[in-house]
Amino acid sequence: MPLNAQIPSGPLAQKWEQYKFDLKLINPANKRKFDLLVVGSGLAGASAAAALAELGYRVKCFCFQDSPRRAHSISAQGGINAAKNYANDGDSVYRLFYDTLKGGDFRAREANVYRLAQVSGAIIDQCVAQGVPFAREYGGLLANRSFGGAQVSRTFYARGQTGQQLLLGAYQALCRQIGLGTVKMFPRTEMLDLVVVDGHAQGIVVRDLVTGQISSHAGDAVVLATGGYSNVFFLSTNAKGCNVTAIWRAYKKGAFFANPCYTQIHPTCIPVSGEHQSKLTLMSESLRNDGRVWVPLNKADRAKPPAAIPETDRDYFLERKYPSYGNLAPRDISSRAAKEACDAGRGVGPGGLGVYLDFADAIQRLGQPIIRDRYGNLFDMYEKITGENASQAPMRIYPAVHYTMGGTWVDYNLMSTLPGLFVIGEANFSDHGANRLGASALMQGLADGYFVLPYTLGHYLATAKRPRPATSRAEFKQAEADTRAFIQRLLTIKGKRTPTSLHRELGRLLWEKCGMARNETGLREALRRIPELRAEFWQNVNVPGESGDLNQSLEYAGRVADFMEFAELLCHDALHRRESCGGHFREEFQTPDGEARRDDQNFAYVAAWEYQGLEKPPVLHKEPLQYEEISMSTRSYA
Amino acid sequence: MNLTLKVWRQKNAATPGRFQTYPARNLSPDMSFLEMLDVVNEDLITRGEEPIAFDSDCREGICGMCSIVINGIPHGGHHGTAACQLHLRHFQDGDTLTLEPWRAKAFPLIKDLIVNRTALDRIIQAGGFVSVSTGGTPDANALPVPKDIADRAMDAAACIGCGACVAVCKNASAMLFVAAKVSHLNLLPQGKAEKDRRVLNLVKQMDMEGFGGCTVTGSCEAVCPKEISLSFIARMNRDYGAAIIKS
Ligand SMILES: Cc1cc2nc3c(=O)[nH]c(=O)nc-3n(C[C@H](O)[C@H](O)[C@H](O)COP(=O)(O)OP(=O)(O)OC[C@H]3O[C@@H](n4cnc5c(N)ncnc54)[C@H](O)[C@@H]3O)c2cc1C
């Protein structure tokens, strides 16, 4: 049965306005009778919790860090897109919509992307009103820069700390509500299960990470804003705590999981330095505004100092292959081009796994101070990690796992297949298709939280009209008992391997078989290995300590256990999608010059998977992608 | 390289803590400080012991989660560097390092190197925001903000809320943290309407949380991983004075 995305009828540009008018409302005095559970306090969760509380709902918000201000969104560097056309360079809602849909390789839902572009301007207005100190020109107006996959300047930024400043804006809005008593915040609290009552999501089970206590919360609806699953690869640019647990457990309770194989590899990260590596560090895409990417033309020059390689012996491969976008080609394309150069033996640095990102020309053209003003903190970060100064020698960069486009399947209302369960931000699959453009995750997180969910959630509450269950109900008690048993099981194995060693092994397997390039043989191999590794985990993991205490090994082991299951779905989806699109590159499906070959005949759909139990393959549900406004074309950045 | 670590171990606030010594062997100078702790912890787990509990998340110096006093200095005393960004190349083979939690009355200890910093959140809840609700805000460019003012506000807004300023201060004062938030918002035209009540409410909450007074020794600025300037404290004092006169 094809999935119904609940896309409103009418012309694309009017859908959202008309739909908002058609949505059922809840009278202001009645809103305070509803309890809403928001899991996550990143851009999506904090903005949603604040906006819902402002409307009058009673909100409980949960995060596993010690403060909502520390969600992974804080580390976003480069910027946030909006179709303001302040630069007068021809931007418009339509252009942002089109760029995002094309950037996603025509695998996103048209109506969602259009709505995202429509509300983008209001996000910037909102953030400025909150006191977000965006970069400005001398005239006092907002400054813009360019990001990959766009030929206009529509990216707003706050130095290299845009995510920090946007999150602080949302965090402060959230704090205002906490102070007013409309939001109750639960930091250092991890959601470990979703509670479903009569087919509706109406509660969660959480563990207090300080005392270890397991408890339940009931609500009229549940919102998951728990971020992406890049850390299934062990090494990624995500914060250490990022995980798949909340949306995975929701999947096991019936919420379909869409397009897990759409994972994004970011082209500009600091290369791995050794076995001990715990995470990878992104160098913002904004650097490609002024940095030029190159490798030596000849293998023989690989080990030479970059300054000793004359212009004529350098291959500025992005400028050569994609002249109209040059160094600002989209991420999937730039990453593959870097891999190709390294595979051909022309990579630089240890192991030949690196390419140069060179600022010499920009420094000569604009001078040191301007470059420092634009990227100072990124240069500092690079120097701290590598001990090298990027204004004297080019940076060395290499692609790394960075973002996950896949996530819980949601309809136009951002509601999953489980009524009452809404999923927002990176945790859902909605707007980026098979590849996300730079600076559009922040936009999506805030669009979902500030401007979409507050409307659609109200409509659900007004139409579902369900009583809020008591946490003494059997469904809650069962979920609590299951959670306790899961924890006990982890603690009693006392095997020989640490959770980290098993996670690292899983990550390496996925990176090799389901990373930047995938093929049938490799994926089948991974699908054979993952259950073995999972079995090894459950027989041989060593989780020290107790459950009634702060126990970081236990928290981590639980997340790894979920990755061990989720990895299989990821590979399963990658194997089934016999085409290349965006971040999903199947080696069997490429053009003679190595570009992705999409198959719109057979794969122009969202793949939404339904859980059938661990031992059984999941069932595929298709949401056909029907475009009303535009036609799917071959993506070209040449 | 090899190091020796003297680490504060404490099961919880109710149990007394003590230093315990651990060898950290076969390290690479390219490792980060926290990766070194990861290695030590892997070893502890393998030997059936409880690993050292410490906070960290982004490991890029921006989330403010990491909070370790290294050799007596919060974050280890490398200019503008959070503990997670510190790399072993700054240490000598054979060094002995002491690792302690943030120590302050307002930051109760939870376990080992982990403390409870929710007092800082409560300060923000008392007024560290602009009271605008979602929607209905004017166009972002309706109100120009001079670049130097926006830049200065950004300098203050860069605070990561780690609490190193409190941990280093002999009075455990949170003045730099509070001054950074007050300055960020009071400098911008959007924050002006609530300028007075913001500074009064934040300072009041800071006092209620049990943070000490400020004697402007400047140690906070010296250890701040974001190099937040002491001049924001003077700025806040002016705002505070003006607000008191009006109130
Ligand atoms: C280094 C880096 C730089 C980036 N730069 C940019 C950029 O310049 N522009 C851009 O648009 N995008 C950027 N991105 C992407 C963007 O930052 C993220 O996609 C986005 O911030 C995700 O926001 P979120 O609110 O969905 O989730 P997150 O910010 O990841 O928040 C997740 C929240 O969920 C909570 N949580 C998770 N699981 C649980 C659980 N089980 N129980 C309780 N709480 C839980 C966490 O505590 C946290 O509060 C960048 C990403 C990285 C890694």
C-alpha cells in the first residue's frame, strides 16, 4: 500500500497558506490542558518546545546533556540559508526550493521543500529579534555568503559559530518558558522507549542518567527531535553522544524508518590521525568560498611540500570538472571527486588520504585580516588539532560522515506512521532527499520547530481527541520492565570487549562497505557480518558498574546496541536501492565519467521500512515522489 | 609518549573522594587530551575497573560540556583552548598531571570529574533572553545594527557556558558568565527594551545560586576557552548601576 503523505491539494505556492487555514485550532484556554513531550533540545527540539509553550501548551523537554544549550546543533559552523534575496542576486523562494530539491537529487518531497523555502525568511526575522548576532556589513544590514550547490549568496552566519548562536537563541526562548513555568526541563535524562496506547504514541520511558532511575511520562503527543545517526559509522563529525536510540526504538514500536541509506559524507574534514581517533572535525563548507581544492597532478609529487609544487603541476579538480560551481560543487559530488583523486594515488598527507584546501590566492587577493575575520576560528581550530597554520600552508582535508538525510518517515504534518508521534529536525527524513545542501539543516530544524509543528500538532490534538493515559497503565509498566531488562542484560554479560571496540569495528565495516561508494558484493558482505558482530556484542561486551548510578559505559553500550541493529537496516536499504543518487553512490550505477546514474523509472520513491522483528526482513512501503511543479532532471553542476 | 595521571575519584556527592594514580602509556602526541582519557578508560574497563567519569560531547570546544581542572587550571591553561581541544603535543613525555573537577559551591559534584552546572541555566532562565515569542517579528533588516556593535555582541555571545571562569575564581564568582550574557543582549537594539530588568534579574539569580562576589583578579578571562574579555564585567557594572538608580 503506498504511503499517504497528506500533501494538501492546490497549487504548490499556495498549499501551506491554504492548509494552515484549513487546520483545526485549539482555543487558547484549552491549550494548557495538553501535555506535550519533546525529546531533544537541539535547534529542532528547543525551538519546538519554546514555540509550543508560548502557545499555551504544557511541555516537558528532555535531553541527555547536562544542559539544553549543549545539543549537537551547537557545533554547526557555517550558516543558515534563507530566501531573503538581500544580496539582490536573483534569489527567491522558488530558487531556494529548486536548489534544495535539485541538491537532494530529486529524492525529496516537493511540497515539504517548498514550504521550507517559504518559511525560511521568517526564521531569520525571528532569530534577529531574539538577539542572534549575525554577521553584518558596515551599513548595519545583514551579511551573506555562498554555500555549496547555490549560485546566489543566501547564507546568514555568525562567524564560524552559526549553530551556537542559533541554538543559544532557541535555548534562551526555551529558558524564558522554563522560567515562566510552561516548560519543565529534564536534562541528563535519556529516552529509552516509546509508549504506544491503542495505536497512539502517548508516552516515553526515560532513565535519569544521574540516579539511574527508570520512569515514565505520559503525554497527549510525543515529539522526537533527537538528531541524526552518523555515529553508526563510529567516526563522524557529530558530537560523541549523537545516536539513533530514540528513533530506533520508535521504529521498533511501529514508526516507519525512511531512506536510511541516504547518508552524507562531507568533503572538508580534518583527516584521521591515528587509531586512537575518537571523532572527526569538520572544517566548514564556507571555507570553500575562498579556499581552492587541489592535489598534485603527478603521483610523484605527493610527498613534496605543497609550496614546492608549481601551479602547472596542480590539479584544481573541482574547478576543472565542475567549472560553473567550481569549489562550491555540492557535498556528495565534491567528496567523491576527492576520493577519486586519492584512489588514483594523488592524495596527500599520511596514507595519501587527503587533498589540499588552499587559501593562498584569497589571502593575496583580500589580505590576511579579511580572511581572519571570515574564518579565524576555523583556522584556530585547525591549528589546535594539526599543529599547522592554514594561512602559511594549505589545509589538508578528507571526506567524513557528517549528516544523515534518512530518518523517521513523516507526512506533511511531520507526523510519523504512529499517530501522535511527531519527528522533527535531523531525526526525520523529510526535506533533503538523497543529499543535503550546506546551511539547510539549521534552516530545516528551525522551520520544523518554530513554524510548522506548532500548527500541525495542534490540528492532531484537535482531531484525535484522546484522553491522556495514566502511567500506571499496563503499556507503561511493560515498557519500563523491558527497559530494565535490557539494562540488566547489558550489565550481566561482563565479557572481554569494550563497547568502544565493538562500535569501532562496526563503524569500520560500514565505512568500507556502505560509505562513500557501495556495491552489491560489499553490502551483502556487510549484511552477513553485522548479525555476527551483534551476536559478539551480546555475548562478549563488558559494561562495568551498576544501573543505579551515573554510568557512562552503560549509556554508551545501550546506544551501541541500537547501532548494531540499525546498521542492518541501513545496508538493507542501500542494497535495495539499485541506483545512485545524492549521497548514495552505487558503483554499479554510474555514468562513463563516474557521475551518479539515477533511475527515476524504478526508484522515484521514498523507501519507508516497517519493523517485523529482528530476525525478519523489514517490509518496504513506498511513497511515490510525484512532482507537480518541476520535472526531475539530471543533476549537472558542470 | 607516557604520562602519569593523578585523578580525582569520587563515587557521588555523599561519598568522600580521593586522588588515584593511573599510568597512561603508549600515547601519540597527536591525540587529544580526552582521547588520552578514552585510552585510559578502555584499559580500566578491560581490567574490570570503573572508568573515570568525565563530561564531553562535541569535542570541538563549542558545546561547553568538558570541564576538567588540569594541573590546577580549568581546561589546562592553554590560551583559548577547552580541554577537549588540548593535544598531547603540549606535554612532555613522563609528565605527571593532576585532574580534578570544577570546584565551586554552586556546582555540586555528581561523580569523579562531573559536576552539576544547572545553576548557570537558572541564571539564563531569570532573564538571559529577549522576550519575543515566535512569529510576528519585523523584517530582519528593518533595524540596522552597526557592525562594530554586532561584532562586540558576538564577542560576548561566544561564551560556551562551561563554567571555567567559576572554577578558577577564588570566590567562585560567575561574573564573567553573567556579564557575557548581559553584554550580548544589552548591546543589541533588540535587547535594549529589557536592559535594566535583565541585568538586575541575572545578578540577583547569580547571588541566589551561591556564586561569590567579583574582585576583578582577571583569572576568569585568563582561562576562558573563548577569551571572553574582562571588560564585559565593567560594562555590566555600568548597566547595573544605571538600572539600580532607575529602580
Ligand atoms: C560539525 C557540524 C557542523 C554543521 N554545520 C552546519 C551548518 O553550518 N549549517 C547547517 O545547516 N547545518 C550544519 N550541520 C548540521 C546541523 O548542525 C544538524 O543537522 C542540526 O543541528 C541537527 O539539529 P537537531 O535539533 O535535529 O538535533 P541535535 O542538535 O543533534 O539535538 C538532538 C537533541 O536530542 C537529544 N537526544 C538525543 N537522543 C536522546 C534520547 N534518547 N533521550 C533524550 N534526549 C535525546 C540530545 O540531547 C539533543 O538535545 C552541521 C553538523 C555538524 C556535525
